[in-house]
Amino acid sequence: MLVTTWVGMHLATQTFVPWKTFIFATLGIAFAGSSAAVINHLVDRHLDAKMNRTLHRPLVNQRISIPNAVLFSGILGLSGLLILIQFVNLLTATLTLLTFLGYAVFYTLFLKRRTPQNIVIGGAAGAMPPLLGWTAVTDELSAFAWILVLIIFAWTPPHFWALAIYRKEDYEKANIPMLPNTHGIRFTKLYMLLYTLLLFVVTLLPYVIQMSGVLYLWVAVILGIAFIRQVIILYRTESNTIALKTFGFSISYLFLLFIGLLLDHYTRHF
């Protein structure tokens, strides 16, 4: 989350990000994101107890009490918003609050339990960090920043569905309607492939609108082909190990893609 936030900050300026903005925006956004994560642990603690992946979370095994977790989340969330209001700008604070509500309330309380499209719709909240980074520097919305959001939004379904395939039994135990459980693994793999192809097209937009140059284009094409290849391998096999490998690859993919954006930006402006 913070890597994509930092890239959003740097792409918003042709020089360097002011150090005060960088530090306070990072702290404010990180605190708010962490607060939302704690709420996720609080709300989902009964589901987490049923899944091997989350069985050892601190609220499940009672290493942290519920009142302490509520207090911790409240302090983090309030501190994050106050930092953003006081030291960054009101626009970034407002967008961060909306992102917080989108993840902690809309996704965690409603979408996750009600629809297999939970990751697709809820992915909007998870895609916001680069926009927050951009507005922290410029105090204004930009079409360029929304392109970064669109990239993460398109990346989220194939990223998380790979994990959902690997942890299918966990989601069955917890009765969470993930796509592999409601529509089958084969159907999920097909959708992963379609979203990966969509992602490939979306990642070319920064070059098309002249937001980025040739260096980024090469990075996007090479990584995109590699991601599509990985998903095709997953589509053709029944191995759970390949699903986990695809999940891990997707994380490296996004990290390298955004590093490519950053390197291209500074090689063109310096």
C-alpha cells in the first residue's frame, strides 16, 4: 500500500516530494490503513477462527483483548486523520476517510459476506493509495492519478482469486462466498485470465496518454506478458502450489510495475 502511495507522490511532481509532505502523508495514510486492518480483525475474528490462514491472528487466540483492539484502532484512525488534516491537506484526509469506510465498513461488513464479486467491488478501496499520494502533493484530483487507481483495481481480482483458489477449503469452512466456492475453480481461472488481459491493456494507458515513456512501456509489456503466462499455466493445471505461486508473483508484479513507473518518471525529468 505504501509503495504505491509513494509512487503516486513522486509522479505528482517533476521535482522531488517535500520531505514534510512525504513523512506526514506516509504516517497519516499508514495509520488510517492500519486502523482499518484492525477493524477487519475485530469484525472477522469468528470467521478467522475457522480458517487455517487466519487461525493465529491475535484476536483469535486472545493475545489481544477486544477492548484493547478497539482502542488501538481508534487511536490509529483518529491520529492518521488529524495528521493529514493538520500537516497535509483536507482533500487527502477526506479521501483517506472514504477509503477507510470503503474497506472497514462497506467491504468487511457487507460485501465480503454477500457476493462472490466482493473482491472486484471492494477492490476500489484497496486501489486508492496512489491517488492519496498524488493529492497529498498537489491537493487536487488528476486523471493521471485515477489511471494508477485503475491499474490496481484491475490487478486485485486475479491477485486475490489466486489465493482464494489455494485457500478454497478455508473459505468453505467460514462460509464466505468467494468465486472458487460459488462458481468453481475452472470458472475462477477463466475470470483471472480475462482480468489479467484487461490489466495488460490498462497498464499501457500511462504510455498512451504520455504520462510515462518508453522505459515504463517496456516494463509494463514484459511484466504483463509474464503475468498472463503465469495465469495460463494456472489455468492448465490443477496444482494448488501453482495457485500460491501465482499469488506471490502478482505481488512482485505490482511492486515492479510501480517501480518501473517511478524510474521512468525520474529518468525523463532529470
